[in-house]
Amino acid sequence: MKQNWPFLQKVSFLFLFTYVFLFTFSHQFFFSSYFELLWQKVIPWFADVLGHTPAITTFSNGSGDTTYNYFQILFFAILSFLIAIGVGLIYFGTLAKGMLNR
């Protein structure tokens, strides 16, 4: 039985998948040390863009209860939302419909 998901369900699944992937990949895998260097540059910049002062100088220390971690979670949520909407509109909205109509 073939069941087609509605557009909103596809985008919601993509959002959750992307968020869980980013969150897990940034903390649990052996590549996390490489990505942590990237996040230590991106997250303080993101906090500065949102108007947070003073600058973030304390990064992850294992507790997960730092300003850095809060902004990291917010950044992952926004990035996941943008990826889900972008992929949803580009792929599910246009390309997949063109492939189905052949």
C-alpha cells in the first residue's frame, strides 16, 4: 500500500531529522571535535548577530548549561527549519511533482 505524505508532514519530518542529526553529530561522534572548532566560531557570531552581549567566551564544558549551548540549540533549530523549508520547497514542491507527472 503506497501512502503519500502531505507536504507539511514531509517538511516536519525533514526538520526533525535535520535537527536530531545536527544535535547528535555535534556532540556524540568522533568527528565532533572537528565540528566543534567550526561551532566555536559560528555560535558566538550568531549570538552577536542576535544582540547578545557580552561576547561568548565559555564554550561547551560538558554540562550543556552554558549560554554557548543555548545559542547552539537555537542555531540548530533555525538552521534545521531553513533546510527543511528550502528542501521542501525545492524538492517536494517542484522537482518531485515534475517526476510524478511523467
